Amino acid sequence: MNQMGLISFSNKGIYCKQGDFYIDPWRPVKLAITTHGHADHVKWGNEAYLCHELTKPILDQRLGMELKVETLPYYKEISINGVKVSLFPAGHVIGSSQIRLEYKGEICVVSGDYKVEDDGISTAFEPVKCHTFVSESTFGLPIYKWQPQELIFSQIRDWISDNHDKNKTSVLVAYSLGKAQRLIKGLAGYNAIYVHNSIANLNERFIKAGVDLPESIRITAELKKEELQKGILIVPPALAEGRWIKNLTNAATGVCSGWMQVRASRRWRSADAGFALSDHADWPGLLSAIKATGAEKVFVTHGFSATFSKYLNEIGIESEEVTTQYGSEEEDEEVLEVAK
Ligand SMILES: [Zn+2]
Ligand SMILES: [Zn+2]
């Protein structure tokens, strides 16, 4: 194990020795502090979990209710074995948190996944001053620069209305945690929104937990094709090429993902449309977020970590790439969800 101040990177995950806990471990540990509910950041089998109060409904849904989960609101500080621990909004998905650790005046922040644009549904990202910052780098290449979300949403609306004119059924492909809620918020009041089970189940829990989420309708076998054709369907990636889509009236699929910016993914070549709507920071977003922390040292995790950390060193921010098991990102989770 490589000990570096308040945190180290072990074969189980990001470890805080002084507090004897892990952040987003990928192997079972005693206490896991969870940044957010995506499958690559939270695994089953830890003795106890600590997360934001809106991440708990996700864990309950995905890992089962019998888990021992303690929650915190943003900003509230607790002490674990003398280490001060608090959560700050990461703006990635509902409940997503940066974990701030403080011990004997040294401050370390672990970002989990984050985006800097306020999506109106996840609490907006807030930079936190620290000595050491652990940043993701999912889109850590200069080619990734998002258009403002208003513009992307207006493109999505145009696409939907064009589909209506052509009697096509609009199917938006989006991760069930994060992108789906963001689409529901952004497209509410426009057409009826129909969602796949995995999204409906999560939404129910969010609404119960007090999230102000506009209405959406669970897709069931009873719904008529004509009805669906007038609305907007949101389904997770694992279902995007399923047989039931072929049974819809002239389905047109629109994939909502940051990867659509370069249409690099082979997987989505058959999609009718791509919208580069991402829940991660783009290149300028990563840089502005990192500079705002004032960190003396930045550890770069999953994504284009080598390129990104090299660039940080070039502009005078001491940085190091670290290997973690995060990153195959939400896609794996979707397969699991659907297989359930
Ligand atoms: Zn994530
Ligand atoms: Zn991630």
C-alpha cells in the first residue's frame, strides 16, 4: 500500500488510515463512505455504509434494504476516529457527494464523479478548498467541451417534435440513475414521459425521499403503442436494442451521453440521434473545478487519467495518475438492473 498523507490507494479502494475507513471500495470492507449510487462506486458486501441521505434510496433499491446505511446531509461534519468527515455536493446525480476529510489541519477531498453545470435536479457542484484533491477524468481530453444544456434540450425537443410529425415513437436512451431524472426534469410538461421499470423504481424512491421530480409513467404491457407514440420514452442502455423497441411504432432512438460528442462508440452506431448530454465535467469543467480547490496535489482516477494528469503537471499543478476500478461506469450497472 502506498501511504500518502490522509489517503492511500489500496487494492480495496481509497483508504483513510487515520479514520480506518474506505471511500468507494471495490472489495468488501468494514466502513465504506459512498460518493454516489452508480455501480462502479458502490459495491455490495460492506459491513456498513455512510452516504448522503439521497443516496440511501438508491442503495436500498439496488443493494437491498438489509444494508447498514448511515446518512448525512450536505455540510454536516462528523468525526470518525478523529477524522472530520463531511459531504459536499458533486452535481453528478441525485445524492452525489464529494467527501471532505480533515485531520490535524490537513484537508483532502475525494470527488467521486462530478459535473460543474447545475442540472437543476442534483444539488449543484461546489468547489471545496483542500490540500489534496482526488478527481475523476472520465472526459479528461480537450475534445470534450459540452454545449450549454439549454441548447441540447432544445435539440432534443426539436427531434421529438420531428418524430411526431413523422409518426415515429421517440425513445431516449439514458442511464437510469442520473440522466433519466435529468431528462424528466428538462422535458416535463412537453409530452407524457414514459419510463422503464428500473427508472420508475428509482423515481418512486426519490419522490418518497422528497425529491421534486416531475411526473413520469411506468411502461407496462397494457400501454397502447399509439399512446406511447405520442409521448416520450426513456429507457436504459441495456434495453436500447431490445426486441420490444422493434415492436413500437417506428421507434427512433436518441442516445443521451457525453460519448455522443464524438460518436466514437461503436455500440451506438445504429442510433438515430445522439445528444452529448453528460453528467460529468468536460475538459474546461475539470480544470476550473481543480483550480478552484487550490489543491497542492491532485490524484487523477478513472477516465483519461494519464493524459489529464500529465497536462496538470505541465500547467504547474502537481498531479499523479492512480489506478482504481471505477470507470466502466454506468453501463455495467444497467445490465445488472435489467437482468434482475
Ligand atoms: Zn457516476
Ligand atoms: Zn465514476
